[in-house]
Amino acid sequence: MSQAPSLDDLLADLESTIAKLADGKAPLDELVAAHQRALRFLTEAQARLAQLRARADETAQLLSE
């Protein structure tokens, strides 16, 4: 089983996909596919960030006890 990409990898993929969208020079079908990839990357990055925040909150709570 392959390991999920890191948050940094997801953000890098999102950034490069957004750059492709911003360029706007690709054919429409490629731009639509890039938009769909960007949405997947964004959703995954937001979920990963929420997990990291929860872990940080747990750690902070343990340290304050």
C-alpha cells in the first residue's frame, strides 16, 4: 500500500495545478481536468490540515495538564 502524500506535497501539487489553470493556454478539456484535480488536492489538504490541528490541540492539552 502506498503512503499518502504529505501536506507539503499536496500543496505543491495544488500550486502547480493552479498555475496551469491561471495560464489558461491548455485546451478546455485539460483545464477542466486540472480544475477537478485542484479541487481534490484542496479537499485532501484541508482534511490533512484539520488532522494536524487536532493532533496539535491534543498535544497542547497534554502538555498543559
